[in-house]
Amino acid sequence: MISHVPPSAALLDHARRMVPRYTSYPTAPHFSAQVTGADYGAWLARLKDTAAPVSLYLHVPFCQSLCSYCGCNTKAVRREEPVRAYAQVLAAEIALVAEQVGTTEVSHIHWGGGTPNALPPDCLEELAAALHRHFRIPAGIEHAIELDPRHLTQEGARLLAGIGITRASLGVQTLDGDVQTAIGRIQPLETVAAGFAALRAAGIAAINADLMYGLPRQTHLSIADTVRHMLDLRPNRISLFGYAHVPWMKSHQKLVVEADLPGAEARIRHAGLAREMLVAGGYVEIGIDHFALPDDSMTLARDARRLHRNFQGYTTDEAGTLLGLGASSISRTPFGYAQNAPDVAGWRRAVDAGCLPTVKGRAFAGEDALRGDVIAQLLCYFDVDLAEIAASHGAPPEALTADLDALRPFLDAGWVTFDGKRLAITSHAHEIARVVASAFDAYLGQGGRHSMAV
Ligand SMILES: C[S@@+](CC[C@H](N)C(=O)[O-])C[C@H]1O[C@@H](n2cnc3c(N)ncnc32)[C@H](O)[C@@H]1O
Ligand code: SF4
């Protein structure tokens, strides 16, 4: 969508629909307590005999202060003591999970949050050492971390390089002071630029930046200004997330003044403007909300159709298993999803008792894997060969025909095309890719409230 061409009323109607982000399929609202720690343990035991590498996700649910828009599982802490206590339990969970899955090879590590750099330096070092004690971690794998630039020092960056971090994601969101006041996150350009410089000086050359649109009081000008500064700082990847306003799930989002929020049309225009500027500035558009430099591994993975979607959004990680560690983390195995207790106290009680802290999940059944693949391909490449994908899952070619009926209005509007095999979302309808993908979601409408499609 070109930012100065107004979106049609029909497209806007779809853009306002509330649909999942599809970082998993089935999506989290369809997880249930039927999946227990015993089930997850049995899945891990089945993996023990395979030589397939796994990837690791470590969740750190702490921040120095809460941003009013935040949708992550985190809380503000002022004291170090609860963070240290958490790190100890996380080390115990690493040992517990490794015992079940064996000394498996790891292909990718990601620290997310919250704010992983809220961990004291010695805790970060001790946790990294625990990973090396319990898993086989080859040199040179991607080892990524999410960081808050307001709390990143040169010394901190050197420490991260020392524990093997190869890629860092900085939360930028916006550089507009007025918007920063509205979201309770004051972070001048100098702070962000110092974060980039500290990482690069420490030898962490792969940098991602998170930007957001749809924030309160955000305007065309402020988006343009933020993107211009990003083009100067030139991170290897940029995420452009649409603010997901879900105050029924995240009560502190009630601090966001709803009257200040841009509507669907402004959101489409703002995202379109950022996209045009980033592409003109040399970035390649990846899926619905990512941009990467042409030589970045994500661009290469996209071109080779080896891109994947996981709970962090897009990833080059090809492991079939992601072991989620820490409160609220979700693991994905070839057999299904398992989610840890979301509250630190419940998670800690289970680990202290020597039990896997799973409280819910979802075992794959029926067409889940097929439908999950269709949705992921549409969101990764904006197209999918339905005949080929059905065949690869051992399903008859007509397995997805009924779902195409739901897309009839999209075909008539020219937002999608179908040549009998390949379904493609046309470029002026990329904004509603999640809506198109949702046509293949067999569970849509069976519970769960979501955020706006655009
Ligand atoms: C874990 S934070 C990044 C690291 C660090 N905590 C920070 O904020 O600098 C992950 C990212 O999620 C995005 N995010 C958080 N809440 C969101 C929401 N409600 N809607 C869309 N994106 C959101 C932000 O872009 C944020 O940078
Ligand atoms: S956006 Fe980052 S720093 Fe802000 S509350 Fe969320 S996790 Fe914490």
C-alpha cells in the first residue's frame, strides 16, 4: 500500500478485524491444561534418540520500569534480589530440561523478555555457562538477545560479547518525544545511538531494532523522523510492529489514552510510509512486519524459502524443536506446544520440586501441521502452493478447497489470486495478510480475543 493512496473502505473493514498474529498454530488461546509436564516430558524423551538439533529460548520477565503499551510477559522490579533468585531457578530448569532431552546439539539461542539486560552481569555469565554445561553449543551459531538501550552500557555490551552473543535487538519503538511521554518511555536518540555504538565496539555487529506504529499521538511526521534516524544508524534488521492494544489482557495498557490512538486508516498509512522509506533506504521487506539488509541472513533465508515463524516473529532458525525456558515460555516440539506457568511463583514451585513447569499446551492433531504450514507460508512469502503443501503433508489436493470459498470476496476484490495451485496475496493487500491467513485457521472464532489486523 502506497502511503499517499487512501485504502478502500472495503480493505479498511478487513484491516479493523481482530485476528491472531499467528506466531503459533493452533494459537495460544487454544492451549489447554490437558497438556501437562508429564506429556511434555514424554515428548522430550522421544527427542532424545534423534540427532536433530534444538533451539533454546530463555525468558527474563523483568524490566526497570513498565512501558504503558507493553504486551510482553514482564513486570517492573527495582531490587536485584528477585532477579537473582529467578536466575537461579532458570539455571535449575536448564538442568532439568537437559536431563529429559539429553545432551542435545543447539542450533540457535534467544534471550527475550522483558529485558534480559535486567539480569546482573554475573547471572548472565552463570546462565550462559549452565547452557554450555548441559547442551552441545557449536561455535558460530546465532546467539541473540533482546536489550533495552536505556540500560545498555559499553561494559554491558562487552560482557554480552564475552558470553557469545552474536545478535542484539534494541527496543526503539519511536524517537518522538511527545509519543515517548504518552507511552511512559523516555529514550532520546543519543541513548539509542550510544547502544548501537556500544554493541558495534564490542564486536556484536548484527543489530536489530524494534519500531512501532499505532502508538498514541504518533503522526506521519514522527514516523518519518524515526525511520530517517534508523536509516542513519543502519541496523541489519528492523521490526515494524503495529501496536497491539489488548487492555482486556494487559491491564496496564489502560494507561494508554484511547482517544490518542491512531485509527485503522492512520495505522495503514503510517506503516505504509515507514515501509516505503525503509525500502527506498535499501532494506528488503520480509513478511508482514520485518525489514532486513540485502545481505542479512533473514533476507537470504526468505529468498531460499527457508524462513520460519515462531514466538519472536520471523526467524532463520530451522530447528523443529524450540525449548522454552523461564516463566511463561512456550516450547514447540514436533508433537505439540507446551507452555510454562506464566507466574514466576508457580513456575518456581514446579522447578524447585524437580518437575517440568508446564501448565498448558496443545498436542498437534488432524490437520494442525498442514494448516500451520499454509498460514506460515502466507505470512512469510505472501503466497503458498496449496497442492504442493497438501501433498507434502500426505493430504489430498482438495484438502483446502473449502477454505478457498471463504476467500471468494478477496479474489473478487483482486486482493488475492489463485491459479488452481498457487494462492498469492497481491502487494496492495499485504496489510491484511493475517486476515487472509485466518481463512485457513480451523479454530478461528472458537475463543480468544485478538488485536487489530493491521
Ligand atoms: C521484549 S521487548 C524488547 C526489549 C526491551 N524490553 C525493550 O523494550 O527495549 C520486545 C518488543 O516487543 C514490542 N512490543 C511490546 N509490546 C507490544 C505491543 N503491545 N504491541 C506490539 N509490539 C509490542 C516492542 O517493539 C518491543 O521492543
Ligand atoms: S517494551 Fe520492553 S522495556 Fe517496555 S515494558 Fe515491555 S519488555 Fe519492558
